[in-house]
Amino acid sequence: MLYNKKLFTEYTALFLMLIATATAQYRMPIYSDYLTDNYYILHPAMAGAHYEGMKIRTSFRTQWLEVANAPSMQTLNVHARVGDKSGLGGMFFNDKNGFQSRTGIQATYAHHINTYRDVADINQLSFGLSVGGSFYQHDQTTFPTSSEVVVKGGQVNSSSMYVDVGMTYNWVSFYSHITVQNLVFVGKDISDQVLLESPMRFLVSAGNFFELKPNWALEPSFMVDYVQYVDRPNVDMSLKSHHSIRQTQLWVGTSYRKGLTDTLTNNATEAYSESFNQFTLLAGAKHQNWTFSYAYTVGLGNIKINNTGFHQFTLGIDFLSDKYRPTIIRGIL
């Protein structure tokens, strides 16, 4: 079922403004880009977890191509191994959604405890800590005059700082992550000096590479996403197929995101109640040090804004030593 675009834009703008002013949700949205060899974007303990060298990833996302001022996002992250037990990382993102925009930066330190005998025998426990800041702007210059207190008619600016912590365990082809976002959060609305609060977000994920043939592996994985106080957890269930052809690695896969609670909404004639559902197709290739991935996401069910989907491209380059080269059976390192 499609909704009137003009009404949707007006109500969405006001809704997002109220949410931003009241709860300071300035963090980068969580999509499926972490599945494109980009787990550091969610889990600070993955900074430098690949033993040696440096990884660089940049992604571009666009949504609802038929809707004006549709959401779009760009990210850039870099992380590297420093010595045998440390990792450093940094990330930048820019997220624009209609009349609001968010820009954020963060720095990460990770500590890795290794019990491997050589680089082919992965057994690593990692701890990570990220410190970052987000800057939010809501452009109301084109809004009509209103008596609403939150409609100021200018540009509403605010900022926040946060601390995330996480733990990751990699053993041969198995991996698991636990991350707490906003363990510490400090925010202030610059325009009226109102202190802001933000709930913690808990991310738990795990997966494994199953070698079916020397050049073919299947990787099932899942992630649970829970925001404190909101009581609307989501779960991602994903499956990727990895193939190795000489120096090139190829993968295709799917991911299904389901909300574990129903959302109630109304139109002019009736009410709808259903859970949040999304389906994503993934494809990518890694040749020598270069990585390219594409993800297409579409909403399922009756409650959706537009029939078009979401497109995301990820481009990466790895700087690794001659001593170590990843294979499809060595997990996400």
C-alpha cells in the first residue's frame, strides 16, 4: 500500500524533528553494509582484527529514487593492525534525510589477545573502544510560519559525544560480536541549551564459514539489534556463498531483517498492524587488494513508503603484508 507523498513528507519532517530534539538519535543508521566485509562499521573490536596491514572502506547509499529529498548516506572508515596486540581505526559518515542531516566522526582503539600458532590458526579475543561525535542540523528555513515551539524557522543545530565498547571472538572460521553503543552519551541542543539523552543500543552477532569444497564456502550469520527502552528488537538472518577463482574471490548472498514486534499505523479507512520486514540481495568481488560490493534492499509487507528499493555500493582496498593473505575459510579477517 502506497501513501500520499506530500502528506508523508510533511508528517515525516515533523516526526523526525521531534525525535531528534527529544532523544538525540544522532547515530549512523544501521543497514546491511556491515555484511560487505565491513564489520568495523558496527563493532569497535574489529579494528585491526585482521592481524596485519590496513583496511579502507567507503560506501554510498541512496533510497526511494522516486521520492524528493530521499535519504542518502556516505561513509568512510580506515582501520589497521599496530603491532601484535593493538588496532587503531577511524570513521566518518554523512547522513541526509529530507530536511535533516547528520555528520559524525569516531576514533577506535582495539586490543587483541592471540593464542594462535601461526597465521593460518586463528584464535583471537578482541576488545574495542570507540569515542565519537555527531553533529545534527535541521533546516526549517522553508517551513511555513507555525505556533509550534519546535518550529523555529531557521536552522536547528545540536551535537553529541558518545563512547561505544565491544568484544569480538574469532576462532578459525567462527566469529561472534557483542557491542554496546552509547555506553556514555553527552549531547546538547546548541539553540536552546537543552541537555539530551540517548538510550544504549545492543548489537549481538555471530556467523561461521563452512567449507564445502576447497574453493567454495557457505557463511550463515545473524545479528540482533536492541535499543534500550524502545522494546522493538530487530534480527538479521543472512546467508552468503563464497567462491574463489585464482586470485579473485566472489560472493553472493541474501539477508532478511525482521522486527520482533508489530507496528500499528492508520490511513483514512483502516488500521494496519505488521512487523518490520526487509529483504536484501548482496553481491561482491575481491581481486587482489581491491573489494567491491553491492546491496539492494526492498521493504516487504503492506506498510511501505515506495515500491523502489535501496541501493548501496561499497568500495575497499586492503594493504596487507606478503606474509598473510586472507582466504574464504579464514572468516571475516
